[in-house]
Amino acid sequence: MYNYKLTYFNMRGRAELARYIFAYAGMKYEDIRVEWKDWPEIKQTIPFEKLPIMEVDGIIIPQSLAIARYLAKETGLAGATSLEEAQTDALVDCMNDFTIMIPWNEKNKEVKEKQIEELFLIHSPVLMKNLTKALGEKTWLVGESVSRFLPILIHKVLFENKQAVLTAALIQSSQPKHWFYGRCMFFFRHASLFSKYVYM
């Protein structure tokens, strides 16, 4: 059994996906939270000077999606075959294309809120439409069981910003039997399953 140490700031952000996977799989890990006031001193000691990083028996893995891909494979959430892994990676990258548009570094609160509102009102419906097409009449987006895309969906679309939940609600009101909405809200309702592990 490996010893895992996940290091990130004291917030959800880019490390939350890894935390969800740890929680989903029931895996033990050390959750190291860095305070902003300590970051300038710590930064020089971190590979590529960015967080999150994860240590696996002393070996450091940087980059949030690299961490997530590793954990997904270790926990059986990456897909049953190499083809399913590629399909999952494609969906993950599509979701990442959306999340990198979020103005994380904007200092002006009013400007940031306006940009986020526009992002979720304009781009979120397009994302949901395309993910719905990917789902089609299937039960799962990839293969015949849960893929790691679903924890990403929870974190990046439903939990990270309240406007995303509003967008999902708008989709439900216009399409009551919207399959994709149903899959999203199933996991949203069961958030306590994850949060009781993530926020202990």
C-alpha cells in the first residue's frame, strides 16, 4: 500500500478532484493545506512552483490532471480498456477547457463575478448540450460503469460555482427528462458521501 500526501492551498480549487477520488475509493491520504501567507517561502521548494502536488512514497507528481489520471487508474475509475481511458481523457480535457476560462486570478471582485456569470450563462449551456450528446441514450458517458469524469463533473460544474447549479436548473425546467441533468443531480444529491471525507 502506497503512502499518499496531497499538498494544496487551504481551498477546493485544483486539488478537489483528487480529494473526491480519494473519498470515493475510501483511500487514506495526508491532506496538507498551505496557507497563502506561507506560500512565498514554500514556493521555491515545489516542483515547477505550482500546486497541487502529490507524493507517492516520496515520489512527487505535479499537475492536478496528472494526479487525477494516476489516481483514477489506481482506483479503477479511468476506464476498463485503453480505448475507454482515451474516451475518458477526451471528456476530462473538454471539461478542463471550460474550467480554465474561469477567471481565477482576477483581483477585482465585481469584475470577477461578472466574468463568471457570463461564463456560466453563455458557455455552460453549450457544455451541457455537448455532454448530453456524448451521453446519448447510454447510462454512462464511458463504458458500462462510473468513470472518473463524474467526480470532475461534480467538482468543476456543480460545486465550484452556484451559477452552474442555476444553469442545470434551467436545463431541467426546459427539458424535464433531460438525461444528463439527471445524472448530474444524482451525484449532487449525494454530495455528503464525498464531503464527509473531504472536509473532516
